[in-house]
Amino acid sequence: MESAAEVEKGIAPIKEQFLTTKEKFHALLDSGRPGQKSEDADPEQKSEDADPDSGEPEQKSEDADPDSGEPEQKRIRLDSGGAPEEPDKKEKKRMRGQNKSRPRMKPQSYEGRRLCPSIIQERDTKCFFGDKCRFLHDVSEYMRSKAEDLGEQCYLFNTFGKCQYGVSCRFAKAHTSAEMKNLVNADLYKPCGDREPVRNHLDKDLQRRLRKKQVSFAGAEAFLKTISRGKKPEELRDAGHPQDTQESAAPPVKTVGPITDADIIKLRPCEKKQVDFRDKLYLAPLTTCGNLPFRRVCKRFGADVTCGEMAMCTNLLQGQASEWALLKRHASEDLFGVQLEGCFPDTMTRCAELLNQNIDVDFVDINSGCPIDLVYKKGGGCGLMTRTTKFEQIVRGMNSVLDVPLTVKIRTGVQQNCNVAHKLIPEMKKWGVSLITLHGRSREQRYTKSADWDYIDTCAKLAAPVPLFGNGDILSYEDAMKARETGVSGIMLARGALIKPWLFTEIKESRHWDISSGERLDVLRDFSNFGLEHWGSDTQGVEKTRSFLLEWLSFLCRYIPVGLLERVPQKINERPPFYMGRDYLESLMASQHVGDWIQISEMLLGPVPKNFSFLPKHKANAYK
């Protein structure tokens, strides 16, 4: 018997006994909510008053016709085809796709008065700013205004033996004395004292020199001079690798200790660090959601290669702390790279030299596949694929100053029916890239069409012997097996890893994992703990962790448990219908309503502040 879900194209097929209606689905979720008010229990009222994508109430139109079921403005168009009056844009405008104008609530705004760091860290010296300090110095006064603790156990204290957030921690009862002093578990703290779990921090002195433009870029300047002299492209190959070592420039920075060959002689391309990318599972660099805690979750499930979020080279050169934070690397990331975005050879080459000297990475990736307008209109991202001269200068320039492999991520092209990747790949082999990753869609297609794996196969043959990774539409080990039947050297996972991070395990073990709702909640709990470790366990850190958790939940809700599917596996472009899970938590995790995502976050991070607001970055407007 054919299920009702298969009648409509693009709907995931779910066993008939689990299918339900929108009203019954929301009624089930409302019945399990703690402290649910009676006037909020009507599912029809909820579905009409709230935008399921934004989570904010939408004003009802006073002109709605109860008989037609359509708002007045739409009914006029349906009945007479006449042009309606211009509605109030603030009330009627519904954002589509990305929430570009969403309100941004800073995490620190959830706490009225904050305690001075000198008091939190119990420093021996007084606050540098003295009476001019904008933070509180009276612990008693701070404790009177501090929000209630979220739990009895502090993850940081239990893991490392000390919580650096002291009394400001939202789990402070676990590690503060009656005198409001921070406690230390010596048995745990000593072994962890010398360990540095996160690397690639921005040094304050380097930040100051970057802002004052006092950093030397000798290697980049040498290459850029060859461009200004008008050298032919084939002559650029050896511009950054002079063969005559007697004329090599002096080291750009002062060294401490004996001078080694590496200080004087530039590495030749064949002597650079080599990375074996073949047959690896590569977690794509994912903006916003591909943060360090999420990458740690994926590493636990078997990701081989990880990469930081896309970083703008101009912001890195200006010493912006928020941009440098995207380069941080956890100790568990054994094969890690960073992705740079830029559109000019000078900034990209200088940025590559800066990172080469100051951070620890295994490779550097050039983003030439980003489709968003902000990047593309400046000539970056996909725009580089149409600016081959600049693209070549960027690749050759970065290669001349890097001691690690340089990789490139591209799309099939810009226009939907005009692929250009097959023309670029033979050229990129000459330019010296170590790995090419190809997303099987053009910029215009975004994610609306299926990835073209036949074209990826063609490009993989052209790229040989340079490894080429394929990317697009992989949500199960069966999808991965089909992808491996092409000529690709490996697979990159992006949306599939966001929807089900245990996909790495499924691929390596060649099985479908019917993961329970409790196991999925444990995954979210691990992410929350990693977030508290990375962003902090004070109010600011808790709410920052919550915001990134909610962004991730906007993808996780698309997953359909294996045991509910009528046909396995789930396809990435099939949207789930309304269905009842095997327990309440499984149903809650299937909700596409922001209010339900917040309820899940409250299970892990406690209740949200009174002034809390959240709009997801990506609206799932493919769903009804």
C-alpha cells in the first residue's frame, strides 16, 4: 500500500501509522510542555499566529474574510486580479531565505551588571582601570542581581578541576565556598595545567602590530613585485622560490637560538609538508554552524578532515578578534585547515604569509565557491571562477609563502547551464594546488537542484593526479558508496553532517543507524558542554552556546529516524511531513518551530532570559 506521503512529490515517505496532521502534531507537543497555559494549547491558534520559521508572532490582518479563508489583499487578487493597496511593509513583509535583517541580541546584553574580570579571576593586583572601570567590584552586590544558577554541577570544574569563571559561572554553587572564593580540585587541575586544548589564539602583541601596520610581509612583497613588473603567468611559478640561496633575503623576524636552514632557505614546493587526503571523510567549512564545538562532535563520530569557518582575509589582516576566533583549533582535530576568502592577490598573499608564521594548520583552503551576494559582488567566492587571471595570481602568490598545502573549493560554475570547472581544473593543476573540492551545483542553483555527480566524475578524471573531492547531497552511506564509485579521491560532507553528524559513523561502518531520541539528546548535551568550554559558563557564554545550538537545531529537525521511514534511506532534498515520533522527545525534535527548539535548549542550558529573542539565520522555506 502506498503511503499518503508519497502522493506529493518531494515528501519523504514515512510509515502510515506515524503520519499525522499539523494540528494533531502541535497538540501533542503542547500537551507535553511544562506549565502550558490553557489559552496557548489550541494548535490552530498557534499555527495561525506564529510564523513557523521565525518563531515570532505575526499580526492578524483585520481585513481577513472568514468565509474565504484568505487575507483581504490576497482575496482581491484572487477574485478580480486588481492591484491591492500598498500594505504596511513592517507588518506585512515576510522575509524569505536568509534572515538578513534579523535583530541581533548580543550575549552580554542578557546580564545587567557584570563583575570585573580582576575580581572573577581573583588577581592579586587591583583593577587597572580603578574607579573608571565599568564593571562591578562588589561581589555581594553582583550576587544580588545575578540570575539563578542553572544546575548543581559545573562541566568545567568536573573536567578540568577549576572553573575560570568563578562566581560569575551559572553553575557556581559547584565550586564556590561560603566566602565566595573559587575552589580548585588539585587532583584534576594539575594534570590539565600544562595542556593547551585549543590553539591558534590571537596574540595581543600581534593584534597591536596588525592594527598599526607594523607587520612585515617580505615574502608577499617579493611576489607582488613580480606582478607589478608584468611577468607572464608561467614566470610566476618560481617567483616565490628563488633557486639561488645566496641571494635569499634575511629572515623577516628575529629568531631566538641557533639559525636553522628553514630560517634562511625557502622550502621548494616538493619539500613542503605533504598531506595524504585520499579516502578521507572531510567535514566542510560551514559558516556559523561549523564552529569548534560542532567540529568536536563530528570528530567523535569519525570525521577525518576538519576545516574552520570561512574567514575574510581583510578582517584577519586588521587583527579583528572575532575573525581570528574562526581559526582556533582543538587538540582532537588531527588534520585541520583554515579557509580564506578574498578577491585580490595582495591581501590573500599577505594573509597567507601571516597565518603561515603565526598559527598551526595542516593546509589552507581558498573559498572560490561561496554563492552569497556580499562576497560574489566583490569578486570573491564564485566570482573568482570568472576572474582567472586574478585567481591564478592568488593561488601562485599564496603558494609562494606557505609551507603547507594549498587547496581550493569550487562549484561547477556561476550560471546554471554553463559549467566552467572542467576548464579551470587543468589550469589549477599547473598553478600548484594540492587538492580540489568540487560542489556539484552552480551558484544560481544554490541547493534547489540535485548535485551533478556525473560532472564531478568527469572533473575528477581531469584533475588526476591531483586529488579531487566531491560534495553534494550525501545523507547516507548508500549515497557515499555511489559517490565513491565515481573517480573522486574522497568525499566532503556539509548539510548531511548538520542534519545527522553520526553520518560519518554510518559511512565508515556501512550501516543505517536508527539512533534513538535519547542518544540524539546526548549528542546535543556534548555540544552544549563543548560550547560552555569554548565560549564560557557565565551568562554570556551560556547564551552564546544556546544561540549556536539553536542554529544547529534548524538543520537537525530535518532528520527522520530510520525506523519511521517506509523507504530507506532519506534523501536530502525530501522534506518531512508531519509525523508522530516513537516518543515525545522524538516528536519534539521533529518540530520546525523555533519555540520547540528553545524548549530543547532549555533541557540542556536552563531557562532562557526574560529578554531572550532568536531568529534562525536560515529559514527552511522549503518546508510548509
